[in-house]
Amino acid sequence: MDNETLTITDNRTDQTYTVPISRGTIRAMDLRQIKTGADDFGLMTYDPAFMNTASCQSAITYLDGDKGILRYRGYPIEQLAENCTFLEVAYLLLNGELPTEDELGSWNREVLRHTMIHEKLKKVMEGFNYDAHPMGMLMGAVAALSTFYPDARNIFDPASRNEQISRLIGKMPTIAAYAYRHRLGLPYVYPDPELCYTKNYMNMLWKRTEPKYAANPVIAHALEVLFILHADHEQNCSTNTMRAVGSSHADPYATTAAAIAALWGPLHGGANEEVLRMLDEIGKVSEIPGFIAQVKDGKRKLMGFGHRVYKNYDPRARIIKRVAEQVFEVTGRNPKLDIALELEKIALSDEYFIKRKLYPNVDFYSGIIYQAMGFTPDQFTVLFAIPRTVGWLAQWQELLGDADQKIARPRQVYIGQDARDVVPFAQRGKLQTVTA
Ligand code: SDX
């Protein structure tokens, strides 16, 4: 289309301005020329929660919320889930291309070389209470990693950066498994270099006194698929956090710890844990109408439903539903699935949810599978954080290489008090409330 410009008339001054349109956006800085006089700072955009603001240009993940499309580097998520391993997809997200067989072999070896953690980091984790939330332990342990690898601050040295990326991807399952064993008072299980990424994770979680852990292949495959589905999702809250903290040039461990904190929120990655609590509270199919009524009264949220981008069925939720059936053939059917399926059926036919385009998202069914595998609800978001570490690191790496990017420092609209003088106590009345 030619004439990719926008002409704006400022009715305060009758001035008109023409700004270029690029990839469906205008640059916010092009609005600063719109002033009412020399002292005027110029126009800004006001966009709380970034509902309509692109913070970056990215080539990693493409979403179409209306059509329910998700692609990593152009590959449909359905095909990646069907044909690839998680580390294969991790290579794709980080490098932009699927690996050859040789490239995948060396990438697997590189990541699996980094699954051990420093013995002192285990002592850091032993300091947590037995009932510490695993996400708190994960966040603390990942932040502590920055004290073991001070060279990680060389973020513009590609060799150092790649070493930290491999270390983080390799160590996340180990830390997560140690948090799980810590909770149960079980001894830590060391990584087994003969096992692939997911089977090694299962080994560190569930090995008992047998000489060699034998992972169930159906569960291992289910974890591969679930990890692929959770690996990246463009500029979600935790990735935005990774980019904001990364823009200050903090090291990748401190930056990833910040992203873990954001993911933990119940509106974000913490939702999978809340879904299980919600299903437990509903208890049985007959209680669903009463719960839906509370949601429609605005008293409760239907956790695992709704999405800022998807105004259609989350493509990941569709795949997870299929994985659930495969897992239940091994673990036995989780009765919560019946409540979830009925809840979805009722919600998708109810005007309240249809009008607001609320569909199941990635968190609606994932927890049901995790529970069937033997995880407690407080472990669920850890299972989200392990694979999302790849997406966070791919986005962080892209940020560092983007000449357009600087330290993230938004503006604000000040609505507080005008200048005023400090007065002695005798003249101070009740606290002046700031008018909103
Ligand atoms: C993830 O961004 C990503 O990509 C995230 C993620 C990823 O891979 O990184 O996909 C992972 O975080 C998935 C989302 C998990 N969160 C939940 O399941 C929590 C429940 N969902 C909601 O809190 C909500 O839907 C959000 C947070 C996901 C999205 O919120 P928005 O985009 O800010 O939407 P909104 O809160 O403005 O809601 C619009 C309307 C409101 O009603 P009205 O004020 O117009 O009357 O829809 C209602 C909301 O009240 N609504 C819900 C609802 N979600 C939105 N009502 C009931 N139950 C819900 N779950």
C-alpha cells in the first residue's frame, strides 16, 4: 500500500502533522512534535498495561489471537509439538532455524553438560523451609546462580552469553527437581548424563532406591510436548519483565529470576495452580452452575480462561487436551477432567463468556495432567518456568542485539500535587489526600 502515513490535526492549534506508518504502527516519539507552544513537552501516548503498544520488534514468535495461531520462527506449534523434541525447539527459538541432526546432537550434549549445580547452591536450597513454595525456591536459586558465575555479566561476549544460556537451560530441571525433593524430605538425585532432558528431569524427581531410573516413555513424551507448548509466547508479562530487566544490562541469572517472579502471578503462569484449586473448590459437576453464577456476578474469575491476545481457543489448550488422554492411559483418568470439560462446555455456550471472547487458555488443562503425573499444584508453575526459560533467553538475546533498544524507562502522567512548601508541625492538618 502506498502513502503509508498518518495525518493528525491538533484542534488546539489547527496544526497538522504527518507521521510515517511502519508495520502497522507509528512511532510514539513522532508525537512529541505535537505541541501547543515552545514550553509544551509534546504529546505522549497513555497506555496502561500496554494494551495497544508494541515494545519491540521480534522475529521469534507470531500469534494471531483472532485465528488462534501460534508459530515459533514461522513453524506452527502443532507441527513442532508433533515432530520435535523440546531441546530441538529450544535450538530453533534461540538460533532461528531447526537444527540438523549433527547440530542437535552437539546442542543436546552442550545443555546436558550443564545439569549439575554447585554443591553450595544445594546448601542455599536447604535453607528454605520444608514447605517453601517451589516457585520461591526456584526464583531464589536462579538469582543465587548469578553469584556463582560472575562472568555472566559479560553479556556482550557471545561465548559467555551462550555459556550462560546453556547453563540456565541445563540447570532449571535440576533446581526444580531439588525443590520438589526438598519438599518431600527426600535426598537429592543427581542428573544422569545417559538420559535425555525430560527423562533426566523425571529421574531427578522420582528415582527412589532402584539402581537406574526407568522413565515411562508416555510421560516423558507428554513432558516434551508440554515443554514445547510453554517455551515462548511473544511479549507476555514475564517476557516483558525479562526484557525490561535485561535492558538495564543485568546478568541473565538475575534477569531470569525477575521473569520467574512475574510468571508466578496468578493472572499469568500461576493460573495453572489456581485452576486446580478452583476445580477442587467446585468439587463436582453439579456445583458448576453455582460457580459460573459467581463468575458472572464478578465475584470470581474462571481461572484458565481468557487471554489478552487469544480471542479464540488457545491452540496450546487444544493440544494439551489430547496429551491429557495419552497421560491418563498410563496414570489413570483424573476425575477433575470431567469437571473441567463440563465447565468448558457450559462456559462456551454462555453469553457472558462468548461476549467477552473468553476461551480456555494454556493453563486450563495443563494442571490436570501435572496432577495425574504426581505433581502437587504448587509445582505446576515450576513446570511452566522450566521451558519458558528458553523463550525468555531467546527474547533477551534478541533485545541485546536490537539497535533500537535502550534501557526501558516509561514516562508517566503526573496527577499529584502542585509544588507546595513544607510547613512546621503546628501548621500541619490532617493528611492531605492526593486527589486522583
Ligand atoms: C498466561 O500473555 C500471555 O501470552 C500469557 C500466557 C503465556 O504463554 O505467557 O499465555 C500464559 O498467562 C495465560 C493466562 C493465565 N491466566 C488466567 O487464566 C487467569 C484468568 N484470566 C484472566 O485473569 C484474564 O483473562 C487475563 C489476565 C488472562 C487477561 O486479562 P485482560 O486481557 O486484561 O482482560 P480483562 O481482565 O480486561 O478482561 C476483559 C473482560 C472483563 O470483563 P468486563 O470488565 O468487560 O465486564 O473479561 C472478563 C473481565 O472481567 N474476564 C474474565 C476472565 N478473564 C477476563 N471473567 C471471568 N473469568 C476470567 N478468567
